[in-house]
Amino acid sequence: MKKSGASQGQSASEFISKRIAELGDWRGETLSRMRKLIKEADPDVVEEWKWMGTPVWAHDGIICTGESYKSVVKLTFSKGASLRDPARLFNSSLDGTARRAIDIHEGQEVDESAFKALVRQAVALNSSRKPKPSKKATS
């Protein structure tokens, strides 16, 4: 797995692991579980540490961010409005035209296969929008 967003001698993955450990409660366990599912869904995912301390998972663009608040762990998919969500995992940020989020509360379980499907869709969408190298005309 690639690592991005390193600073002060630590990789983004190390910063994310440190954040999970600092939480030390259900939020850390939840963020760790969701991180594991993201890595399982996309073994080539790049972990980044942005915006003064936000875990980010990317592949040809941002897949999602992982934020922790007092009563919720929020996974925000930057292009979530463009993803099919038959399991209705998205339950937050539903009014926007781009983002969608999954708010996970203490004790709440997330459908793992549906979540992985969202991650894979986000990767496919990012990859489909990646600029293609231009071909030189041959004569």
C-alpha cells in the first residue's frame, strides 16, 4: 500500500494509526474497522493526512475521509452523490450535489459488503475521470 501526506518524518498511515489509538474508545475501533474494509476493497488505496488532521483514503482522487466527533464517526465520500447505494448506507450530507456521508454511531454495524461496494464504485469513478495521456498523431 502506498502512503502519502507524510510530514515530520511520519507517514500518513502512521498519523492515522496514532489518531485511532488516541481516540481509545468505540470511535477508534470503528475508524479502525472501516479503514480495514477500505484496504480490503482497494488494496492499492493511498492513505493521506490532510486538512490539519483528517484521514483520507484516495485512489486516482479522494475516495473518502474519516472524521471522528463526540457521538459519530463520519465517512464522507467526495463523489458519493454519483454512487449507487442500494443498501442505503449514506445517511448524512444528502442534500448536496457531490458528497454523501455515512454517520456511524456507537454500537451501530455497517453492512461490510455494501460498504466495500461503495469504495470500489468510488475508485472506478475516480479512475474513469482520470485524464488519459494524449496520443501523438502518426504520419
